[in-house]
Amino acid sequence: MNCPNCGGDEKHLLRINKAKEKLPTKDKLTNLSDFYKVMGDDTRLKLLMCLDEGPLCVSDLACILNMTLSAISHQLKILRVAKLVKTNKVGKVVYYELDDEHVKKILDMGLEHILERD
């Protein structure tokens, strides 16, 4: 049996079927798309890369990125809602850090991929 569109053989059809089975549900694809949209902002990527060095407060991040506290807080809220960062309150100061090791791996792998092209 051949693929009706390109005439591919049975192995071709097996790959087609495996690819179809591997596709996540629409809801999962939407969540993944939203995840990449959050990661697709320069400022948010800078924040994540800063937090890769360890916990920092809003003031620290504003100083590093030369941005207002309000602008940093706004971006951190987006990252927190997306579960890319978490908070830890010490006294009156809230420290932000990467949510887990997955976020670090995604950043590292993405940067590694870009750098291999240079």
C-alpha cells in the first residue's frame, strides 16, 4: 500500500502513523505554544538567564537590566504564572528563582543550539 499523496511505501506509511500518534492533544499543544510565547520575549529571557545564577529580588534584576521595578515586576508575574519562576519571601524581600531544573535545561539547550550555528 502506498501513501495516496506522494506514493511512499509501507515504511513511509508507518512513519506517518507514528507521527500522528505522537501528536499531543489540542489542549496540550495550546499549552506548549503558550509556553514558547512566554519564552519568546527578550526581556523575559534575560530575567531567566539572570535567575540561572541563583535567587534575586526585583531590585537586583532592575539594576542588572537597567529597567524600572514596575517593568521587572510585570515580566516576573508573567513568568510566575507560566510556572517558569517561583518566589521565596525572606522578611519583606521577595526573591525569585527558576522554578525547577527543566527551565535551566531549556535555557541551556536553546543557547547551545544557537551558539553551534555561530
